[in-house]
Amino acid sequence: MPAHPAFDADRWSDAVAVRRSRRAYDAAATDPGKLEVLAATAATFMPFEDARAVVVHDIPANLFSGIIGSYGKVTGATSAILFICDSTSPNADEHCGYTGEGVVLEATALGLGTCWISGSFSRSVSAGLVELKEGEIVRAASPVGAATAALSGTERLLYGQARPKFRRPLDVIAPGHETWPAWAGEGARAARVAPSAINRQPWRFRYENGSVVVGATGSAPGTGRLDCGIAMLHFELGARSEGSDGAWVAAAAPDVARWEPFSQAL
Ligand SMILES: Cc1cc2nc3c(=O)[nH]c(=O)nc-3n(C[C@H](O)[C@H](O)[C@H](O)COP(=O)(O)O)c2cc1C
């Protein structure tokens, strides 16, 4: 089964390598045309019924509020991506992460900054910016626009706390990866640079009976499944770049999902 028609494998794979979270924005420098392209992607990239992303404009200043010290303090953004899920659906969190990260990587490809924010944003303010269907909630949000050329003081401080460039060794997130097929190793490498809340990198991958299973470590309550969904999109980009065609299948907790390849030598 090919990927979702809006899944832009080449463009998003390139974006994986350069994406980083940005929290300081220059709204005047933001090209409205790029935001339009992004909104169109968000409106079409909906692989699951229980998750979607929406681009909103003229956001109130109190949408993003740093609550834990400077973590989450966003400045200068006037547009945002809202990551919405159906709170009644058991797999909505990972679907929301997967869908939202597609839109985030499209923003990166367009040269726009983003930063997933699941803690320090106002749920009530965000709910007033979009029409929600019954059961839907805004699970997370991201500022979007032209990021300032230089990192802000807050961002420099924050990078000491959340260490965006730090990633756990591949041996930790994908033990035994040296013996995996190329597509599985490349998937894990792409997942390794995915964003996660407080840079916890809770995802763990294992190769099992020709497929790859992802789950969150026990120490990752709250956003663990959301983080896994984000990493699933990255994994799929890496796996597909090595010719793996397949699909995600839900897995029983504590696992989250399994990448089932359709056809390749195992
Ligand atoms: C689900 C999720 C929630 C996040 N929540 C916040 C947040 O509330 N505040 C914030 O400043 N950053 C937040 N982040 C951004 C992470 O801190 C960031 O992704 C991580 O430090 C890795 O840095 P990088 O994205 O630059 O690679 C979140 C990221 C994810 C994926």
C-alpha cells in the first residue's frame, strides 16, 4: 500500500535533517503564501479519522505561556498549528503525533519554524480558534512562521535544559539495530532525531518477525504515545527511503504500533 497521497517522502525526508524547535518568531518576515501552502497540506494530510492539524492565524498572545521557567516561552508568532484529536479514540494520540509531524516537516520544507507544545499552551484559548467536533480536543499546538535569524536568549537558555541536539545512542532506542535489514535501521535513524516532549525520546524500537514494533518506555507518561506517533512518521520516512512499503498496525499496550512491510527480502 503506498503512503497517504499527501505523504511527501522526499521533501519531508530532507526536512528531518534540518528541523529543530524554534520559539522566537518574526511575524513581519513570514510569507503568507507559505502559510497558505501549509494550511493546504494540513487540510489534505489526514491519514486517520481521529486526528487532524489546522493552521490558524492572528493568535492571541496568551495562547502560548511558558509555565515551567522559560520552557515553552514563545515570542513573536502570529500563526499556529493546532494538533487536534478525538479524545474518545484509543489510538488518537499516536495518530495525532504522526499527522502533526507531517505538517511540521512540511513547514520545515517551506522554511518555516515550528515547536510542538503540549504543556505550556492554553487549551481554552486554543479551543476558541477552531471549530471542534464532539469529542475533539486540541492535544498540542505549535507556533509557525519565520523564526528569528538568531536564537533568542530564552532559546539559548532553554537549549541547556532540553538539549535539542542531544539524542540517545541508536543502541538505546533500537537495540540490536546492526543486525536489522537496511530499511529498519534507516527508520530508527530517522526516528532518533524526532522531537519529543522535554526531549525525553521515550520511543523504543525492536525488530520482530520481519516487522518493527514501537513503544514508549514506562517512564514516559502523558505524551508518550504522542511522541511515538511523531517518531512513527520519521521511522516511515527512513524505512521508505530504503524501499520498505508497508503500513502501521496498532499494537497492544505497552507497545504502540508495528510497521508491517508488504514486500521485500527480510
Ligand atoms: C509532544 C511534544 C511536546 C512538547 N512540548 C513542549 C513544551 O510544552 N514547551 C516547549 O518549549 N517545547 C516543547 N516541546 C519541544 C521539545 O522540547 C523539543 O522537541 C526537544 O527538546 C528536542 O528539540 P528539537 O525539537 O529542537 O530537536 C515538545 C515537543 C513534543 C514532541
